[in-house]
Amino acid sequence: MSTSFENKSTNRGVVTFTIGQDKIKPALDQAFNKVKKDLNAPGFRKGHMPRTIFNQRFGEEALYEDALNAILPEAYEAAVAELGLDVVAQPKVDVKSMEKGQDWEIVAEVVTKPEVKLGDYKDLEVSVDASKEVSEDEVTEKIERERKNLAELVIKEDAAENGDTVVIDFVGSVDGVEFDGGKGDNFSLELGSGQFIPGFEEQLVGSKAGDEVEVNVTFPEDYQAEDLAGKDAVFATTVHEVKAKEVPELDDELAKDIDEEVETLDELKAKYRKELEAAKEIAYDDAVEGAAIELAVENAEIVELPEEMVHDEVHRAMNEFMGNMQRQGISPDMYFQLTGTTQDDLHKQYEADADKRVKTNLVIEAIAKAEGFDASEEEVEKEIADLATEYNMDAEQVRSLLSPEMLQHDIAMKKAIEVITSTAKVK
């Protein structure tokens, strides 16, 4: 194989390579064996046409496309490896020549990984908006949240207030005409929860059981039902019941109801303090890591980021997200229906900072390379075991999904992140 690379512009060029007869001939044989089973020829049983007869009738060139498809991927990868290129997108391949009996010459327009000029990435000074300290108020707030979760709804005679729940019937209309989805019976609505469109819940504050309230609202301009967006609507609403939350007393009995592992309120407070401290420790470390990596990326210089890399990152992130949804039993159609969004919305969401994610990965990879990080066999095995535990899979399943090269790459990246983070100093 002969190979050459011609640089056309920053991070773009053309690879030219040949495929020799030692690869072409077996591929032609394979292509012929694939098609001959469906061929008929006078004097021969179906599928037994000799190669010479095939060449006379159809020409050997009829096999070229199938043969090329079979050997091109491996030949291209070999050419790129021989040239030492780091290609980051699908190539645009074209045939330069395919003469009978001659080596085939192929050209491929490629995008190469951009050069990263590293700046400082060790001993960085960073500021983080996070604290490891846990205040008494935070412990109290956590207990109060759990306390409210144990609250019971009791019927009240007084007027409804924010936080109360009203049981209502309602019928919505626009210009006197009822619309689909605008009707409900015995619906429990917590006032102030924001469940209904803006302005609806506020007009029920002060109502009592038996009241009939005419609720006037305007649908938001971006409302998902386009036929209602921006329109004025009237909801004829009947209040059946008003209920208030009755929270239990803050005492040792409450503590035991919240957590069966404790006996007293003081024990619950102590347990929650430890949990909050652990969570804050993780959040603090994550904040330091994020700030240090961000500064390392800012200190680096990347020569022209190829748009193909950003495009691939957007689709990688989208596929990963949708894969996680499907593992939870949520199909793409179901997700878009539940969220009132579209695939274009999701694309825009991941497109927003895709270039930043690509730059970050490039810088971390460059640091791993500069530090000479690699992964031992023991580290790879530990990574497989950790992933198997995290995703509740067998180690062999992990091996079948991730190549050794992918695992080694991920381990090297983690080492690079550790270098950035462990040497960072918080102002």
C-alpha cells in the first residue's frame, strides 16, 4: 500500500492510498460467491455458473463495487494509521482509479483532530461558590420538608389560602365555546403549586366550599396547544372542598416516623447533619473540579475547532440521553409527549454548549498525552468491575460493549482530571 496526505486547510486534508491485488483478488472472489447463487446460465444449475462465464457475460467490473465495500474500511484505517493521522469525522471517500489488474487508488477527504497548545493546568488558583459547612437552618429545613411530607389534608370551613388544596369542578371556554382538555371533575389543586396556567390559582384564594368562581385567564403565547396560545379563556369553577395541611408535632415520635433507625429528634438531626455534610463535600469537590478544568481549558489554545466534531458531540449526547430514557422504559415519542418538546428542541438544548464540551475533552486528552498517562491491565480490570457494579451488569457484558482502547482512554482521562484537580488551590 502506498499512502500520502495533502493538507488543504487547517484540520482538513486529502488522504490518497492504494489497495493492492493481494486484497482485491480475495474480495472479488468473495463478491462473486455472494452473487452467483442467484445466477442462471444455460447448461449450468442455478448457483453454479463458472467465474469465466460470469466475466464473459457481465464483466469482472460488475463485482468491483461489492468488493470495494468489503475491503475499503480496513484499507482506509490502515492508510490513516500509516500516516499517523488522528481523524475525527467520517471521511468523504471517492475512487480515483479501478483499472483491471492494477492496484485501486482511493482518495478520502478527512478532518483531523485540531492541535491543542496547553497552557497552565497544574497548581491553578480557583474560586468556588460552594461551602462544606452545614448550618443549623439547613438541618431544620430538611426535617421540615420531611415533616410536611407526613402532613394530612383536613377539611376546613374558612376561606382557601395559598398552600391549601381545593377540590373543584371546572369547565373552560374561549369566546363561549368549550375546548378540548378544559374540563375536570373533583380535581384536587394545591393553590400556589403552579399546576395550572398563570392567574388561575390566585383567583381561587379566598373561596369557600360551595362557591362558584368565574376564573379569567390568558393562555401564554408559547402554550403548547397552538389553538389556545395567547387567547383569553373563562373557567366556570365550582369549589366542593377546601383542605388545609395539618403537620405533625415536631417531637421524638415524628423523628421515628420519618426514620425508623432513630429514636429521638436529636438523633435524626445528627444523622441529617452527617448526610448534608457528605453531600456538601461531594458538591464542593465537584465545584473545585469544574472550576479547575474550566480554567485549564481557558489557558489552552485550540486551533480552529472543526464543526464536524461539534455536530458529532450533539448527536452523541442526544443518543446517550435517549438511551438512558429507554432504559427507564421511556421511549423517545413518550418523552417528547410528556415534556411537550420536540427532537429539534432537544437538539438545540445539547447544541448550546457542545463546542465547550468538545474543547474540554480535547484539552483533557492533550494533558493525558503530555503526562504520558496510560492504563495497566489491572486498572482496566478494575474499571470493568466498577462499571459492572454501577450498571448492574456482568463483567463480560461490559467487555463486549467497551473495547480495551476505550477503557484505556477513559482511565487516562480520569488521571488527567485528577492531576488538574488535585493540584488546584482554592482562593
